[in-house]
Amino acid sequence: MFLTRLIQNGKDDRGSGLVAVIALTLVTAIIGVTVGAVTVHSLQTTNGVAGSVEARSAALAGIADAELLLRDRAADGTDSCPAGGILTRTGTPAYEVEIFADDLSEGWTSSPSCPAAESTRVKIVSTGFADRATPGAGARGGEVVIEAIYQYVPEYTELEVIDPAVYAYQIEGDLKNFELGIEPNTVIASDIQIRNGNFICTNGASVAGSVVLAQGYADLVNCSISGNLYVSDYVRASGSGSTISGNLIAAGSVLDTSSRAATLSSRAVVQGDVFVGGSVSMTASPGTTRVGGNVTAARNSSTTVSVANSTRVDGNVLSTGTITGGASVIGGTRSPGVAGLQSPPPPLVPDWVDVPFNSDLAWIQNSTWWERGFRNVVTWSGNCSLSGSDPRWGALASYTQRTIIDATGCTNGVVHQSNVSPTVNLQTDIVFFSRSFTFNKLYARASNNVDPRRMYFIVPDNTADKVPTCSGGAGDIYYNNEDDINAPLAIFFYTPCKVTSDRNKMRGQIYGGSVEFRQQAQWTFVPSAPPGIDFSVDENQEEVLSGSYMGERLTLRELSNGG
């Protein structure tokens, strides 16, 4: 019995040991599972962080590649923006890039697109992908989305301008009730080029073309310009009659008394763009002052663009400084503090072209005039004050070959009195050379209404220095004609001294050392420069908006991190 009890006690001890062994095994297993889980999680976390870094690097690479393409401009001025504004790379680094241009109204285009010439901002959204597989990510690994916004700066290029209707090395007086027009059904601009002096235009005066001032300012009060106004200094325009149908460009070499490059007020309108090297002020008081295009003010950080209530800019406003005026008065984007924006250069007006003359027949036969068919040479001398039925005037109708009238020997120049008769019907072109001309009336017509005829009245400039030399007997041209010059006849006036026009119904061109238009002056521009003489040497280059280029980066931010 005692032996039986010992055997039973031995069996109970063996069961206890088994339980202990099983418990120990379970604890060890739990510890192993826990350690394994922690290890796996740590590996996943490490992999995810690395994947996120790779994806971020890939997204930044996409930003850099897209920026490089947009900055890589071709010779024709276009950039290398990818088709549809989308750039994709499947290798390493892998990314998908979308480019958005501003919608010209403070927002962005709804779908990717390349920026237009009028754009002022561009947005690049780049999604970068990790190289390694990342838990919870797609087949391409984790992804990071980064957005970068850049300025887009306007760029202006030069445009050639044809011979002007009026070239003045110096302008004098104010233009009041003055009209410079063009022929009906023509597309030729009637331009004015002024080398020195200011353009003061008031009282309903009008120019059917562009006005270019190489050294001076423009002051418009109820004055209309059908083309562009391009000046070296500043522009002031006011009144409901002040309309610039093209662009207003002011280099700002000299600013006005308020330190502005452009001041528009009292219902003045610029239908195109305003591009100036200084501050801009737009006020109503009374009525709506308006700019139909963009306003670009480039000088320094102190430059201001002030768009007051009841005025309007339909396009974008860019400034190297500040902008005043919100969405209610500015239709497009507002871009203050634009770095890299350059002021427009002063306009170029061609040098003076010297037109010499010598009475020596050998000189004439070696001249451009002779080459162009002016081979009938007639000499006037003595008293050349033409009145009544002066035979010299009547003889003009009999010439059938291009003719040179050498009147340099006339003691007091050529004076055309109001009672000269008859009205000559010209069968050919005639050039007059004299020390001065005075026209109280000019009785001349083309012999028919089909063949264009030209009369050139030239006071020679025999000093070859590219500036008007009003000396050595050279004098003025004074035009006070009460008789109309009708098509197809046109007149060309040239003198290194002064041209004064005080009558209407004139057709042709003026080229003067100085020019003054009095209140009754009205001209219709007809290209009539002498054949073989190039008055467009160093011709003015007019600047127009041709595109934009990448400016500085404004913002860079991470939109999402799926790594």
C-alpha cells in the first residue's frame, strides 16, 4: 500500500512538469511572434520612409525638368512646353507632371495647357513615384505630389514702321483741330515721327496712325490716335475724346511732376496695352477711364499701378512694385512685385537724311534723280514770285518727261501768289529745288484721275552730317493753300529748316527740320517720298507683346504624401 502511494505521487509530479514545459513554450512563442511583428513593422516603416523620400525626389525632378523646358526658348521665341502641358517619365526617377497657365482671371485653366503670351503665372504640379514597393501603395510605389508656381514675364519684340507721314526733327507748337488722315479704303498708317520735342494734342485733333517721340512727352486732351503712342518720357491723356486705338508705350526716361510714366483720367481710353517704365495712375472724375489690354509698369520696387474705382483694366496688371485696385476694376490677374520685368527702351527715330543738290549738270547726271528719269532740267532765276499768268507756272503742264526745276538761283525763293493762273494739269512728276517756298495757293492737278502724280518741293541740305543744317541760304516752307490738292496728285515737302502748315485738304508727306501745324491744318497721308531716297535708314523699331518667359518661382509646397 505504501508502495502504491509512492507510485501515485510520482505520476502527479510528472504532470506538473509537463504543464511547466508547455507554459514556457507558449511564452517563448509569444515573445517570438511579438519580436517578429515589431521587426516586420520596423522594416515596413523604414521602407515607407525611404519610398517617400524617393517619391519626393522624383516629384522635384519633374518640377525641375518642366521648368527647364519652359525656360528653353527656341530662336522663334517659342518655348519647349510639352504637348498638352503634360510631361511623363516612367524610368528612374518616375513622375507625371501637369502644367497649368493662369486663366487671366485670378484662377487656373481647368485642364493642363501651355502658357499663352498673355499669361502672367504658370503652375507646375508634379507627382513623383518611389522606386521600391511600398506597403499600401500601388504597383509604382508610394507617391508625393508637389506644386510650384512661377511668374510669367511679358516679352516685347520690335516691329518695323514704314516711312512716316510726318517726320519732324523738332516739333513746334500745339496741335489744335489738326487732322492727319489716310486715303479711304487703305490700310497704310499715317504715322508721325518726332526726333526732339513734345506732342501736345488738344481740341479734337486726330492722327490716323502712330506717334513716335524719340525725346519728349505726350500730352493729350480730347485727342485721338488711331495707332500706337510710343514716347521716351511720359504720357498724360484726359477727356472723352482722348483715345489711343493701339498701345501706349512710355520709356519713362523723364517722369512727370508726380513721378509717373502714364496718367489716364476723365474717360481717356487706351484700347490696347499700356507698357511703361514707371508708375501708372488711372482715375475717373468724371466718367470711366479704361485700358482694353494689359498694364505693365516696370521700373523698381517703388513703382505703383493705381486703378481707381469707376475705371477699368480689362486685362492683366503687372508691376515691379505695388498694385492698387481689385477684381471689380481689374479683369485679369494682378501680379505685383514681378522680378526681372524690364522697362521699355526709348523709341528710335531715324537720323535726319540729308538731301543735297548742285546746279552743275554733271552732278545732276550722276544723281539718283537722273537715274530715276528726271532728265528734263529747267532753270528758274531772279524774281520767282509767281503771280497772274506767269509763263513759268503755265509751262509745267507741257512737260511730259520727269522734270527738275532748278530754282536755287531765285533771289527770294519761290513764292506762289494766290492769283496765279491757270491751274496746271500735270502730265508727269516734277521736283523743285529752291532756298525756300511760300504757297498762298497751289493750283495744280493731275492730268487725269488714273495716273498718280507727284510734286516734290525741296530745300536742299548740302551738309552731310545726318542733322538738319538750316544755314547757307536754306529757308522755310510755308503752306497756306486755300485750294484743295486732290487725288491722284500728292505733295512732298522737305527742308532742313521749318515747315509750317496752316491750311486743310493737303495730300502727301512732310519731312522737316522743324514742323508746326496751325489750327486749320489737315493732311491726308499719301506715300510720296522721292524715288531712290531712303528715309527709313535706322528706322524706328516699335515694340509689341510677342510672348512671355519664365520668371522667378513664387511658391513651392507639398500637396499630398501617399508614401
